[in-house]
Amino acid sequence: MTTDSPSPPQQAPEMTHEMKHLAVVECPIVFPGENEFGMSSVDMLPRLGIAAGLESRHIRVLDERIIAVCIFKSTFCAKLFFDAEWTTRADTLWDDRYQIRFEAIDTASAA
């Protein structure tokens, strides 16, 4: 004879609050013929559909400089794009004339 004992109540899985990741790149305008990679400044920026986890990208040109604001799904995705190889190319294209800033943001801020 087996007895069916009631199972303990199941709790709903906790919702993890995943932070999105903001990356802001400020750099000079460089054209493809001006460097060994044949790349422009815009070529160095993440693109929707190509950069994994990129949710939005906004570019503004101001005083011969590009300011790109990129929102990634996670820190992992942002760091995957802006890796050591990217940094090497950026150093070659822009030398010390660029800045990149990373910041974790909550979903409400990203909207």
C-alpha cells in the first residue's frame, strides 16, 4: 500500500533582473583610405543584426567627431563586441583620440 502525500507547494521561479549594458563611443571621423584596415569610423561601430545582443544604436556627428550610444542585452554581449581585437583596431585608427564608456543600466533606463 502506498500513500500519496501532498507535495510541498511549488514556488514560481524568481525573476532575475538582468541589466542591459550601455556603451558610448566617441571618436574622430576617419575614412577608409586613411588606415591600413580600410575601415571608416562607422565601420568600427556595432550594427543591428551583426553585433550579438545589440538592441539599439544611435549615432550623432558633432564637430567632426562621432558619438555612438549602443545598448546591448548584457555586459557579456557588449564585451564580446568591444574585445581586444576591436581595441587594437581602434588604437590604430584613432590613436588616443577616442573614448569608450561602459555602464550597466536597468531596463527602465534603456527604454
